[in-house]
Amino acid sequence: MSGEPMAGSQAQAGILSRAARGGAWTALSFVAAQGFRLISNLILTRLLFPEAFGIMALVTVLLVGLTLFSDMGVGPAIMQSKRGDEADFLDTAWTIQILRGGILWLAACALAYPAALFYDQPLIASLLPVAALSLLIAGFVPTRVDTANRHLLLGRLTVLDLIATLIGIAVMLVLAMITRSVWSLAVGGVVTALVRLMLMTLLLPGHRNRLRWEAAAGRELLHFGFWIFLSSVCGFLVSQGDRAVLGKYLSIEGLGIYNIGAFLAMFPIMLGSAVTARVLIPIYRAHAQGDVVARQRLERIRFIVTGGLMFALAVLALAGPLIVDVLYDVRYRSAGGVMVAICAVQMIVVVVLTYDQAALARGDSRGFFVVSAAKAVLQTLGFLIGAQVMGLGGAMLGQAIGMLLYMPVIARLAFRHGVWDARHDLIYLGVALGLGVLALWLNWADVALLFPGSGGGFHTG
């Protein structure tokens, strides 16, 4: 019996070691990919007009919406299920993904014309079906990707992801130089998806999928996926709700400028989400509730992750207008205020970023849905009410208030799964509010452009 705790401790140490390597690989790949995207973005802003980024922002909103409104949580299901390494389970999951990809492309084709009418942008009618080919292609990506995530074997996976991103960016830039058209952005996304499929199929080791339906696996995947589906609907409002709303209220040029500011500001939170989604589910799964040593390890991990992301957001919030002035021409100057406001809100979000994965690791997809719904409702209501009262600046303030109201909801979920850390939350919430207020005060001349009557071009009324 004395050997069992030792074996458990060694297993946990092994998980943490792989988590550290996996987190490092994920962060390195993400930083490199975003760095190349930033360079390509700087080039594209000199080849294309702001309107092109606005149109593509709307297309992206629609693609993300279709993706999230049909998400059955196949990846998280494979990562947390006891059957996650069985061939029948993996093949059933792959079959579901393929069916979903085909349905998504057909839905995009059906949605294209109504969306073009709604946003008064005729080009969306032809652009959306082409861009949505990336969703069709993604359905055929092998489950070896999810297996690598499940076991935190992320080295080759992240390298292949990075190669696919680089090839897609290269194609996008060449097409932009030739066509000077928004079509280059859409085709670049499709090429990235196609190259990723080829690389993952040919070069990633593991089980070779085939079409198969096993009833028991299907029931487990669909039962788990029901709550993930509902959570993903909420996730659309969280991640794309601002653009979906602003696409109706702002000019297409104003939306393009907003999208540039959001692209720069969301880098840290996207990095944090990528790392936690890949790393924390296996860690939470391997650590039993009530294990004091495991809890202390998780608290240290959480403090480090939150601190790093908070620092990055603070730098971007304080230096946002300067960064935009250095990187972009005068047409995009208003994006600096957008950066400051979004970073100030995201500093609040990052305080509780690492909690919801505990629910998925324990198979509690219903609890995950509850917190996702609360976040979506509070953030969206805050954004809409703020926008109506004080324009885009008010929308940012409304989001911040919504996130403060959301914190007790996610804290309750974390407490139920034995991972809540009140000391962490109180310390970092104080830091977030202090740094956010400081950044807004120092950059008020740029932030003021987000309010009606300022001449900043961000009018929602």
C-alpha cells in the first residue's frame, strides 16, 4: 500500500512535466503564429483598404457563429473520456466531425444571401460559401490531433500547426499583392485549412481513422456534446458578439478599424485560452479532489499563468495608441483607443480564465454550460446597454461591469469542483482594476474617440 501514494505522486509529476512542455510548445507556436499574422496584417493594411477588413470581419463572425452553433465538443470529449484512446470511440467521433463539416458548409451557402442583405454588403453572398470551405475541410482532420492533446504530446502538433499557418499567410499575401481584394483573405483561410489537414493526416502519428458508428460511443459523445453545444452558442456571443452587433451599427470602415484594434488587444487572452484549453483538462483529470499537494501545484500554475497574461495585457493597454501609431498609418489611428479599452476589460476576464476547464475535465459539461450562459448574457447585455447609452465607449464599460457580475458565478463552479482560490482572485482583481483605470487615464485622449460626438468614427446610434 505504501507504494500507491508514491506511484500516484510520480504519475502526477509526469503529468505536470508534460503539461509544462505542452504549455511551452503551445505558447511558442501561438506567439510565432500571431507574430507572423501581425507582420502579414501590417502588409495587408498597406495593400487593402479598411473596408476589406470590415467585410472579412463580418464573414469571420458568420463562420465562427456556424462553427460554435454546431459544436458537439468532440475534442474535449476525447480528452476527458475513459474511452478516449479506443479505436471505435475515435472513429465514431471522426464520423461525427465529417458530417458536421458538410452540414456547416451547406448552412453557410444558405446563409450567404440573407447575411448580405442584413449587413447591406453584397460581396458576402459570394464570399461566405468560399470561405466556409475551410469548415468542410476541417471536418476531415484526424482525431490524432485530439489524442495528442489528451496526452499532452504537443511538440509535433504545434510545429505542424505553425507550418500550416505560415503557408496560408504566404498564399494570402501573394493573392493580396495580385488582386488587391478581400478575396485574398478568404482564400488564404481555405488554403490554411487544407494544408493543415494534409499535414495532420500524413505526419501526425496515431490511430488511422475510418468511417464508423458505434452506438455506445455515439450516445456518450452526443450526451456530452449536448451541453457543449449550448455552451458554444454562448461562446459565440462572448467571442464574436461585439462584431456581430457593431457590424450593424458601424460603417464597414469603422468595423475594419475596430477589428484591427481588437486583433492586437486580444493576443494575450487568446494565448491564455489556447494554453489552458490544451493543458488544463489533462491536469485536472489527473488530480483528484481533496488532494492538498495537487491543489497547491494547481494554485502555483494559476498564479503564474494569470500573472503573465495580466502583465501582457497591461503593456498593451498602457502602450496601445503608441503601438498603433508606430505600426499603422493614420487611417487606423482610432484603433489605439480600442486596444486600451479592450485590454482593460480583458484584465478582468483573465482573473477567472483557468476555472471552467475543471468542469470539462470532470465531465460536467452541464456546469460548463451554466457558466458559459451567464458570461454570454452578462457580457452581451452590458455591451448592448452601454452601446445604446454611450456608444462604443459605453459598450466597453458595460462589458467590464458584466464581467464583474460574472465572477461569483464562475467562482461557485470552481468551488464545487474544489479548485477555487479566493486569494488569487482577490489579488489579481485588485491588480486588474488598478491597471485598467491607470491605462484609461493615461490614454484618455484616444479612448474618448470611442464615445459619440468625439469625431472618432465609432457611432452606434
